[in-house]
Amino acid sequence: MTLEDLEAVVKKHMLLADPHIIKLLCGFIVASRLPINPPWLFIVGPPSGGKTKLLEALLSVEGMVPIDNLTPKTFASGMRGKDGQSYSLLDNLMPNDTLLFADFTTFIQKDERQQGEIIGQMRRIYDGRFNNKTGNGVNVNWENRKISIIAGVTEEIYPALASFGTMGERFLLWEFLQADDYELAEMASHNLDDKPAKVEMEKAFAEFLNNFQIPAITTIDETTRKQIRDLSVFVCKARTGVRRKKYHRDNPIEQISKSEKPPRLVKQILGLGLGLQALNGGTMSDDDRHLLCKIALDSIPSMRRKCLQALTRYTNGVTTRGLAGMMNLPPETVRLHLQDLAAMELIKYSTISGHDQWRLHDEYRGLVEVYEGIRPIGDILAAKDEKEAIPDEFNLPPDELSSSYNSSSE
């Protein structure tokens, strides 16, 4: 069974618009078996979009541990059976095991108290040490070990990341691209029984990954290393948490967290890159670099990313109402995300002819152009009545592409 054979089996049963998803899953599994920091990954997609079907196809891969519900007692229950066997999940995991959450959305829907307790536990687990003391003396001392996590989740994860805080920073995100709705419905109408597809896909993933020989770790090439280095600095700023006052009409900013430093994110993405290289026999392809850059950018909250894309396209900036009209959202909603980006000092705020104006800082423009594949068009994005009042000097095309960014720079 080759990777190409595996992809053929999956495409026989699923209509995939995402050209990288199968290799991403395989690269993740390989990376989880390497002596590096554990990868934690969210596959983000809509309900009934295929993410659960793909993740459940991994169930027969060695080391996969399916979890359907997560409570504060899952990792360390404080209970033992009659034979003295611990019921705590951490005590029953093997080295390099991977927790598989086919639907992590159920965790997002838990109350804040439970979420906070579980998040604290997961943060310590990612860092390789978790010690839990209980009143009955059944303690858990879990040290110098690692587990990986892969989970399917809907777009509800993006607003939830702000409350996740430091745990959110430990996850990479992948936006699972979707096929046309009508084509998906057409294929589904001819396949009313999912069981044969599940059996064949699960068997194919197991055959390929359980027989894959993990090679010695290779090094990441300089081009890839520098690209991920630069993107990680930007992404860490762009996904910084901003706390707003609850139950207030204007939802004002209460606190701006200091942005995370990039070392963890760099290691996570390049670690996944080592898994992809292993699948290629030790080399990094251009498609793999594209995959790694996409996973970095997908880790930015989706609304912020859409704002950044528009700010890159319109070199003279956007007005709140202009961007809201393009996104088909209320101006109040868009303003909150623009304020967050300004608070992180990624964009700057001013007024022009009495209207809000937001512009992307020049030091980030070239980077977003390159990695989002955006060609700037100049102009300013504004509502019709706003644009009539804006001086002509703001409606000129850019003199040239602002590609001051160069990934080969030291």
C-alpha cells in the first residue's frame, strides 16, 4: 500500500476538494512517532463535511486512542479497580499514543468551569508533566512522556480559542476545504450505507501507516525553515487573545494579552514538516511547503484572517462600513475584529473625511501578499457614500507590489 493507493481508496468513497488532507493526516501520524514535541491538530470543517469520517478511518492505526467525552476526571480519575489497576487515562497510555477526538465540538459546549479545569490539565500534559494528588491517595505522576492529539471540530473553535488561552496556542489548525454542496449531495444520494466505505478506508489507513518504517530524523531545508520562522512571528501576533468586557453593550477591550513567543509554533510546524519529509523519503516538496504555510495561516482566527486579506488587497486601507459590506456583516461585528488587530499593532487606525480607516502595517504587507497569494489593487475599500467624500489621492493604484518580504533574508 502506497500513499497514492491510500488516496485512491479514500477518493473512491469521499468527494475531496482538499488536495492535502490525506497526506496531512499521514504526516501527522508519522510526526507523532518521532522523538520531537508532540503535534496537536484540529481539523476544522462544517457539520457533515467529512472530517469525522476521515478521522474515524484512523481508528485501526497503531497508537490511536478514541475519546468521545472529556471530563475533569478523564486524565486522572483517582480510582482503581479491585486488581489495583488505575482507571486514569494517563496511566493506561503507551508511549507515542495519540488521542483521537472525532468531534471536539462537544468539549466547546461544556460550561466554563469544566473547560477551565480540563484546559489546565491539557496544558501540563502537552508540556510533558502532570502530577495529580487525590484525597484517597490514588495519585497520578505522569512525567517525561508525550501524547499527540488530533481532533475534528467545527468553526465554533475560532471564537472559543480566545477563552482557551494558553491551551489554544498548543494546537495547530487546518481548515478542511469543502467540495460543492450539490456534488456532495449527489454522491451521498448514491451511497446510503456508510459501513462498506468505513471498513475499506480504515483498513487502507492501517495497512499503510502500520507498515510505514519510521526513518531517522532528517533536517529541514533552509527555505522551509526561514518561511516558517517568518510566518510564525506573524501568526503569533495575529492570534493573540484580546479579552473584552462581558455583558456590556459595546463589548469594550479590557485586556490585551502579550503575544506568545514563536518557538513553540515553529517547532510544531517544522515537526509536522519532518513527518511529511519522511513520507517523501527525506525531501521537502513545494506542495509540502504550501501545506505547512497553510497550516500556519489557518491557525489565525478566521474573521481576523479575512480582515487581514482585505487589508492586504486594498493598499490604501478599508473603512469599517466598506469591509462590512464586502463581508456581508454588520459594521459593529467587523469593527470588533479590526480593533483586535489594531490592539496587536498589526494594523493602524485613523479617520479620513470623518470615517474610520484601517491600514495594514507595511512590515507585514509583503509577507501576507506572498503567503496568501494576494495581488494588491490599490484603492480604498469604502461604502459608496464614503468613497465620494474621500480625496482622490486615496484611490490611486499601488506604484508597485510591496514585496519587500524575502524569505531568504537572514
